[in-house]
Amino acid sequence: MATSPDPAPQATDLISGGHLVAKALKAEGVDVIYTLCGGHIIDIYDGCVEEGIKVIDVRHEQVAAHAADGHARITGTAGCAVVTAGPGTTDAVTGVANAFRAESPMLLIGGQGALSQHKMGSLQDLPHVDMMAPITKFAATVPGTERAADLVSMAFRECYNGAPGPSFLEIPRDVLDAKVPVEKARIPKAGGYRASTRQGGDPEAIEKLADLLVNAEKPCILLGSQLWTTRGTDAAIDMVRTLNVPAYMNGAGRGTLPPGDPHHFQLSRRYAFNNADVIVIVGTPFDFRMGYGRRLSPDATVVQIDLDYRTVGKNRDIDLGIVGDAGLVLSAVAQAASGRVDNGARGRKSWLEELRAEETKAYDKRLPLLNSTANPIHPYRLVNEINRFLTEDSIYIGDGGDIVTFSGQVVQPKSPGHWMDPGPLGTLGVGVPFVMAAKQARPDKEVVALFGDGAFSLTGWDFETLVRFDLPFVGIVGNNSSMNQIRYGQAAKYGKDRDRVGNTLGDVRYSEFAKMLGGYGEEVRDPADIRPALERARESGKPSLINVWIDPDVYAPGTMNQTMYK
């Protein structure tokens, strides 16, 4: 008797590790990855094509990581960089470290040798996870193809644990390339694996802060980067206006209040910190930028609001600490104070007038330098021209040492979220990748970037990437042929006869570099020519570099006051 043939095997849908990664990125809302290609990671590219995720390929992995960081700052959602194993991953370490200190959420995916070759000395094999663990909130290896999407979602989730920060995943090549049945792979559903991380703070502490502010005669508030991280701008504006509290801004908090707002202060911060009776510090650690907390009056009542419990009260005692989302906390404080018969706002009119007088005095003292006609060009004149050039839609990016220290005293973004700088790690070279991320994420915005010549040199070759992807911006190089912030320290410590050791650069015409790569460039030696050159760069519609020759023998006050040299 003849036997019937075995039934035909049923076809099973298979999916590769790279395509699982791309599906997880898509579920997370990622619409672009920044990358430099390598054999370990190409299946992720194929998955991104399938999922409609844009692939921007750069010339150095540090740029990819900085761009992912910049994407997070602009959009409020985590950025993603994908690099190959070994030197590809180590090249990205600086970008991850910068995001870590700046509390910026991003995922770096690094390749790795095949699991089948583990500990055998495969190409570009390094202990990436061990290296990344100290500078990330989460670092892990994907152990099997079916877990690829699951680990990606886990890494993104950890980016938002407390204060935001970067995560790292390494994916072995055979794990990435292998295919598994779709039903065996865990693919988290978009929006189905994330809890809200917004915390409103302790209600009793909120009431206490409201009482402090209502009864304060001379309060002030410093709005730091976490205010923008939490998108708490509207709450902060409402609170300072309702209670009539003068506000200072630093980091990404700049632009919370527009220039000219009666509660916007900048030049009188030291005076306020010396004379205030209540000082509220929002989303800013007591690190070197704050003199480790010693710049606040010892007689003031000091309140600190932060996303991270570990930051509150670090380096100096405080009178009240609140762990929570800056926007929610400030909104709750305004609400708690709203029911008072007298919230103290009217009584603080003289305090604001006192601070405004200090602002005017400091501005008038600096005014001759802001309008200086000196040649070589005074740095204050350059940054003043840039400040006047900015519009409400201009995102300003600072990348450098001494020249960006000058700009921090003068340049005032006109809107929230329109200021980008490296953050507390002080990393040079963020400028070009931040431009890339900002223009890619917000093509409707103008991007204006100021570089020191030393800073631009670190990642400047990716100017070509901006040309290739048609990402126009107005770039300015403040060129003094020196790493002048370091030069000042050497002169102060060792004397002027040794101020030119290891810090002097060539007289490079960066305008020609821009033109060589397909962008727009001009040289400027006369201060009267700065604004016309900026206008022509804006009108060119290209990535641009205006090379402005500035005086190498002038230093920013912030450079001369650095604690490093004390």
C-alpha cells in the first residue's frame, strides 16, 4: 500500500536582528540615525530602509554620537547613533561622555565580533560594555537575535531613569545577521512599555517653597538646562511673572524669557547671588560653573530643584531640596501661592529696579567694547554682531573655549530651546554635529554657529556632510590662531615668555575650506564687514563659514576667572 507524502512544510516569516533593531527604533519614534559604516552593523541599515528611517552617514564616529545628543536636545526625544565595533565604538566615547554630563538621552549602538568567535581575537573585538558602563545609564550586550528589539526598548527606557542620559548596546555580528521566526522575537509595542517619568515633587516641600517666595523681599531664580529638558518653559514664565521674581538662565535654560522681558536678567547674577534672601536653583548642579555652590550668599535661603536626588545638596548645604520635574514643580509652586491675599509681588518692585540698575551699569561699562572698531577685531564686537543678527527663529550653537565664553555674556537667544553648547564636560567639536542635528530635526529654523578655530578643527571635516545632505547654516569662526583659553592659563601660571607652548595654531583661512567642500565662505578683518558677511551667508542658502580674524591678546573675563587657574 502506497504511503502519502509528508505534508509540505509551512512557510515561517523570518526576521533578522538588524531588522528587529530598526523596528524597535521606529517604535521609539526614531526617524533618523547618525552613523559611520562598518561591516558589523550593515543589517541595521537594511532594516532602517525598510522602516523608513533616514540614515545620515558622517566622517567620524564622534560626530555621530554628538549629533544623536544634539537631536535629543532639540526634539526632546532620544537620539540614536550606530557605529561599528572596536575603534568605531571608541571613537564615539567622547560623544557619549558629553551626553552623560549634559543629561542628554541617546542610544549608541555598537557592533561586536560574532559570539561564535568570543574571546578568540576577532576583528575589532573590545570589551565595549565594560568601557561604556561608567558613562551611561545602561550598557549591555544583546545575547540573541530574538532579544534584539527587546534590548533596544530597554536601553531607551533606561535613558529616562531619573535625570536623562545615554545608553549603550553592543550587538554581535552573528546576532545581528541571523534570522529568527517573527513569533519568537519580542517586539515591544510602541507606547506599551514606558511609564511616565514626570514627578511633581513632595507636596509639603512645594508649599514650603511657595511660602519662602511669597515672604521673600529679594528672591531670585536660576533656570538651568533641566527646565528645557522637561519642557517646563511656560510654567517657569508663569511663576516668575506671578510672583515677580527676577530670573537668570544658563545652559539650555537660556531663552526661557526673551531679551527685554522685565524678569530677564543676565549681567547682574553675581550681585543677585550676593544680595538675595532666597535663591532657587533649578536643574543646575553645584559644579564648577557655580563655584561648587560657594558663589551663593551664605546668608541666603537656598532651594534646589533637580530631577536627580544625588545632585540635590551636593557640594554645599541647602535649606530645601525638591526632587522632581522642573516644570511641574514650578507650576505647583505658582498654584500654591495663588491663593494668598498678598503674594509679595508688589513689594519686590524695588528689588527688580535695583537689579536692573546693576544690569545697566554692567552693560554701559562694556558698551565701548561691544562697538569696538579695533583691528584685529575685538571678540566682544564679534559676539555683539552675532547677537544682533539672530532672529526669533535662530538656533544658536557655541563650540569653543574663549570665544564662546565671550558669547555667553552677550548672545541672548530670542526663544526657548534655541541655545546649544557642549555642557559641563566642556567638549570641543560639538558644533558641526549639533548643527547637523538641529537642521535635520528643525529644517524650518535658521541655525547660527560660532566656532573657535581650535574647536572647529576637531570635527570640521563633517562640514562636507552638511553640504551632502543640504543642511544650510550660518557659521562663524572666531580665528585667533590659538587655543586661547589654555594660553591664558599658561601665561598666568608660567609667565608670558611661556604662553605659546602647545597652544598655537596656523593661520588657516576656514572660508576657503568651506568653499572647497561646496559651501559658502568669506574672510573678515574689518569689524564693519561682519554684519554684511553674515547677511550674505544667510542669503547663500548653503552651509557657510565666515572666518573672522580676532585679537589673540584679548581674553574673556570668564576665562580669566576660571577656578582651574586659581
